[in-house]
Amino acid sequence: STQTSLIYDCTYQLGVSGADSSVLDQTVFTRDGTVTGGSGGFGTVLDFKPNQAGTGGVLILNNVFGTENDGFTLEEPIGMSAGPRKAVINTITKPEIYLKSGEILFSQSMSPVTRGPEKMEEYQLLIGF
């Protein structure tokens, strides 16, 4: 299928539930912190949206890396890298665009501009109200 949208979701969204009856709230996953999974995958937390019951939620990540299945697998435990793994992954929604998946269509090498120490440049700003 062809994408026609100009906006692409480049995040991983993991549907998680509490491991061992853990309560999941906003404090379980710290924004900008690193989460790790049981398979060795890791990613940066953008947001965590817990459900009202505190039994699960949606963990939104970017910068996801790992050796298996783009970083994480279903039913693996996950948690903040410095703490216990308090959640289990139930669903994985992958990004619409993958890191390093594009190709360079045009590249031009240019030598840097060299300026002598006596060279002056003049800038003009026109500001209107």
C-alpha cells in the first residue's frame, strides 16, 4: 500500500500489563528514561498512558534497539533499566518509518568556505510591523 499522509508515527507503542499484579501508573516509566526488556532490547520512554484500573497501558518509545524482533518480543518482561521489570508486553505496534531504512537520493561534497582574518561580512535585516 502507498502512504499518502505527510505525518508518520515513528514511535513504538507497546501495550503492557502489570507483571505479578504490579500497579502501573505514571510513575512506573519515567519520561526520557531507558527501558529494557528480557531479551536485551532497550528504548527511550516518550510517554506512558496507563489505563484507569492501573493494570496496564500503552508505553510509547523511540530509539528502540535490540537483537530480536526490532528490540522487543511479545510476553517479555519490561521495566526501567535501573529497576525491576514491572510490566509484560502484550502488543507491539511498530513505527511507520524505520530508522536507517531510507536511501540517499542526492549527495554533494563541497569544500568549506575559507575566509581570511581581515574579511568582513555585512548583514542587513529588514523588520516590518
